[in-house]
Amino acid sequence: MKIDVLTLFPGMFSGPLDDSIIKRARAEGLLDLAVHNLRDYTHDRHRTVDDKPFGGGPGMLLKPEPIFEAVEHLARDQTRVILLSPAGRTLNQAIARELARQEHLLLVCGSYEGVDERVREALADDELSIGDYVLTNGALPAMVIIEAVTRLLPGVLGDDQSSHDESFSGGLLEYPQYTRPAEFRGLEVPEVLLSGNHAEIAKWRAHQAKKRTREQRPDLLEQKRRDGLME
Ligand code: 9D3
């Protein structure tokens, strides 16, 4: 897969993408990633990327010309152009899986100022947020998407991990897990896990997963009910 990123902060991308699974995916040619500075698509002496909103109001907006020029330069027929903004659909595992099937992603990072609406109207195939909190720009969200998508590309992770994901995507949080020692600073591993009784262990895990989901993420149980996956 090819991923291009368009950002005002290309420097933020060195480090996170040079490590771990993304580093390996790039080295093995499974991921071709390039980060582009939006200012390189300006033509004036000050490399201007923003301007005041028509109609007034606080702050500035990313102006359309540099973004249009950059996208027209970088996009091909198969490209999915994704605008990152707090007003987008919220990223989830289903969206990550869909993005992982694309040939080419072009991630356009928003900035605190917001973008001229014509970018949305005429350029973006999709608008994504990573959650309901305010960041200063779309660079970290772009890296989150790159990470979530890259680990789903064929050959990046072992089969083990992929099948494990499927069960998480089944809609519950994970059950509690323990490793040695069986007692640590007076904290004990639940007896059933040491019992060797695999039927009992499976029952315990299912119960714990459901309890944890009810306590931490009741919205996931509600979603399963709506999807008709329960009882
Ligand atoms: C001033 C009103 N703001 C709307 C809440 C405008 C605004 C705030 C922050 C516009 C852009 C930004 C910068 N954030 C992103 O570009 C962004 C983001 C985010 O802040 N949270 C979660 N996901 C994303 S994806 C891009």
C-alpha cells in the first residue's frame, strides 16, 4: 500500500514511523509512506497557507489553493483522499479494515484553524476524526490511522494476531490475563487459571470479558444488542 501524508508539520512524523511494525513494513516493501509539507505547494514569498474566514469570526482557515495543488500532484485514479478533522466520522476497526483494502491513501491533515469548505466538497472522499477531543492539528491522527491500517496489511503481522483481532472485533473487551509468578507481592492469579480445567477457564474468561465490558464500555454491549448478536 502507498500512503501519502500532507501536513504543515512533517517533522512530527520522524520518530513514530521509523520504529516498530511500521519500520518493518516499510523495509519489507509492504508500505510505501511519504510525508509532504503543505508549504511546498505555496508560491508566495511567505509560503502562506492560511487566511481569514469570509463573513468574519475568530482564527484562520487553511486556504484551498495549496491543498488543491498538492492533492492534484499526489493523487492518482485509485487514490482515496481522506481529510482529517474533528468533524469527521470517528475511526474504528471496521473503517481501518476498509482503508487497509485500498491501493493508495492520501491523508490531508487539518490544523487548528480548520479548512476552507471547498476542500471537503471537491477533494475529500472521506472525512475522519480519531475521537471526541481537541488536538492542535491532524498529524497525530494521521499517524494513528497509518498504524491502525499498516498492522492489517497482509504479511505485516503473523496470522495469530490477525485472528485474535477478529475476536476482539466480535465486540467485547478482553478478559484479564496473567503470567508468572502465580503470586506476586501477595497478589494472586485466579485459581481457575491454574486448574488445567479448560472448560472452566473458558467460562471464567467469557464471564470476565462481559463484566469488564459492562463496567468500562456499556456502549459496546448496546451495539451488539442492536446488531442482534446477543442472547
Ligand atoms: C475552533 C473550533 N474547532 C472545532 C472543535 C476547530 C478545530 C479544532 C482542532 C479545527 C481543527 C483542530 C485540529 N484537529 C484536527 O485537525 C484533527 C482532530 C482532532 O482535533 N481530534 C480528533 N481527531 C482529529 S483528526 C484531525
